[in-house]
Amino acid sequence: MLSEAPAAFHLLSKPTGAQCNLDCDYCFFLSKELLYPDSRFRMTDDTLELYLRQLIEAHWRVPEVTIAWQGGEPTLMGLDFFRRSVEIAQRHLRPGQRALHTIQTNGTKLDAEWAAFFKEHGFLVGISIDGPREIHDAYRTTRGGRGSFDQVMRGLDALRAAEVDWNALTTVHAANAGRGREVYRFVRDDCGARFVQFIPIIERVPDAEANGTVPWSSWRDRPLYVQEGNAVTARSIDGEGYGRFLIDVFEEWVRRDVGEVYVQMFDVALANWYGEPPGLCVHCETCGDALALEHNGDLYSCDHFVEPDHLLGNIAEHDLIDLVASPRQRRFGLDKRETLPQYCLDCDVRFACHGGCPKDRFISTPDGEDGLNYLCAGYKLFFHHVDEPMRIMCDLLRQGRAPSEIARRYAARDAEP
């Protein structure tokens, strides 16, 4: 089995499971608490030790291992849990090997003490923020229905005061559609972000539930969310809307921020144009190397497929690397490439898109074949729009020059009468 194992893989560990202090309307993960009806949703010290030991052992061929925490809201575990995690990881690292610690958080629990800990141990902290107050509070609310903007900004202020490395995770949905430039300027200028991810919100539901009446309007009555249905909720972004959002951001970024602000989607596109691995499973040819670990040690094929059909096993019963390298997981990853419809195989931007994430492949092609990505129209818009600038930046790279030189060409073009 070890011969089939990747040298490195990405694993999101969820120490609180789906438990969160917020009740974001579009959060698909909150309902996953139904998978564990009798759980306290807290990773035990034994599971923590087992997880970190197996994770580090699985990365014996590489000099770095990423230890990534997510939720739910992982900070609900308390700071002492993460102090223990750092100590345990350090104890298991091989000579010359180092751990890269990351955490994705809503930011509402962060203060100076958390920030000092993150700074001391070199954590990269992802903060979820959707834009200015009006946009952010549209869906990112507390369980009492209040906006979380002020709490998030206080947490961000603590990180910035301690000079913690952080990035912005911004979802794209019905409330900020058509406002790409405004959202980007906010996270860049008001928040000071230098690394930004834009994540499209796509809530799949059966046709009968796609009439604007959201079937899980409260955390108390959410059904278990699984990747089924060929319609979406009213909160979801549509394909063209997502493409135009990215284009609006790109037109701002390419004129002044190349080499200064790193937008994940643009880095991924440039890598695919240049012929390098893009570093994001969504637009890789295959997937399967980005898994999710629940609080009790259950391992799932992907963060978006934490559901019974994609449970690989528990690390207390099977070694982590054996589950990652299992034929079932390898098949999960290869299916991304091998189930593409002919429409995708013939597409001129397939090299940049690779069909997108399998979770979003639930509409039909123009000729009626199943398996087209819901965001296809948006991907086509965006990738066609950036074709010329991506080629220019690739040429600059091959000449040993900085891609940021492209800004001069845009300035000259913009100055033309």
C-alpha cells in the first residue's frame, strides 16, 4: 500500500467536528453534526496524539508537513489544545523535518493571547470574511441572528497587531455577486490582506427546494447535507456571476497588485498556463490528496464529501497512510479526470479548468450528457478573459522577468484615447 501513497497530501482536521459559534446561512458543514448524534464534538488527547504521529510518519519522504485545522470552528477547543498539538508534533518530527501549522477560523474568538501563540509558532491563519459589513453580515450571522462583522474585525485586528501571517477566505454568493471590485478593495485596503481566496457558494438541493425557500434556515432544523440534487438555493452564485466576479477582481489586480497581492485563483491559472502543478485540487487534472479528518478519527475522501458514502475508515483501526493510499481513495481522485463529459474533453480551456470540483458537476452539457460543472459558463468567461495576460506573464517568467511588468502594458493601454 505504501507504494501507492503520495509523498505528501493535505488533510483538514476538524477537532470540534461541525460545532461552531456562528450560524452562517450557507454553511454546508453545520449539519454534519447529525453524523455523530451522541458525540461531545471534542477531539480527545489520545486521538490528537494518534493523528499527529500518523500524519508525520506518512510524510517521511518530504521535509515539511502541514498540520491544518478547520471546523466547524476549531478555536472552540481552546488555546491549550493547540499548545498540546504543537508540542506533540515537535516530538514526532524527524530530524530536519519541520511542521507548517495552519488554521481556518471565523476569527470571532481571537484576541491578543491567541495572536501571540500563532506568531510564536508561525501559524498561517485563514480568516473568513465576505466583504464590508453589509455584505459580510448578510449570511455570516450568530446563532441569535446578529451579524458577526465587528467580532471578526476585532479578531483580525489582534492578528495584525501581532504581525501574524494570515489570508482572507471570501465566499462569493448572491449577496456579493456583481461587487467583485468592491469586495476585493475592502479585503485588500481595509483589511490589509495580501493573500485572498474566493470560494463560490453552491448549495445543491432537489428541484422542489430551489424556489428560494431554504430548507435549512436554522441550525436547529438542518437535514444532513450531502452532495445530491441538480438545483441550487437562492443564496448560491450562478456560473456567469462567478466568472464576472473574478473578472472584476482581475481587472483591478492586474493593473496594480501583481506580485503584491496573491489571489489564489489567479496563481492557479498562471500555473496551469505555465505548465506547472497549480496547487489547488479544484483545477488539477485529478484529486484525492485533500482529505478531511473528523474529531473522532474518521477519515473522509474530501472536506466536501464528509458523508457516509465517502467514509474511508478510522485512524484508530487503520493507519492513516493506508487509508489515503487505498484503492477506493485513488479511484475517487482519478474519477475527476475519467468521468469528464465529451464537452469538457473538447474544451479549449480544459488545461486550465480540468472540469472543476466534482461536487459541482451536476448539470448537463448542451448535448445532454451528464456531469458538467455548474460553474462551467463562469469558468469559460474567466479563463478566456485572462488568456492574453496569462500568456504575457508566462513570457515574462520565461525571460527571468517579473510578471508584475504587465501593469505597464495595462497602463499604456488605459492611457490610449
